[in-house]
Amino acid sequence: MAETPDYISTNAGGVEMAISMEHATPEPGNSELAQLYNAAVQLAREKKVAEAHQVFKKILKLAPGHARSQNWYGVLCAQLGE
């Protein structure tokens, strides 16, 4: 039985994009942003792509410059075909 890789990957427009779950470190603190980010990463780990996408979208409304969320959001958008 083949192992499932521990990353999310997609090929959008001929460009391979991936995020390794190993590097999905938690956002420190207990702020609303940290709670949302950590919940979104957990959803992504569980391969709940559409749900994670929605939470990252909410994060970027709260903090448009949050780089890690921008990265996740881009990969998830590509994976969903957006």
C-alpha cells in the first residue's frame, strides 16, 4: 500500500505548487488570527481543502499581509481550480 505524502500539491497552469505539512508550524499566541490560522492548517492536514480555503480567505480579510496565509491560500485556490 502506497503512503500518502504529507503535503498538499497542485499543478496550476503548468506550475507545480506544494506545501509540506512538516513546515506547517503553528502560529504563536492565542489571538483570533493565531486560532484561525492553526484551525486552517489542521483542516489542510485533514485534506479538507475547501474548508481550509474558506478559513484562509477569512484570515486574509483580517490580515491581508499575512504571508503564510497568502501562500496557503494560493496553493489551495490552485488546487480548487480558482
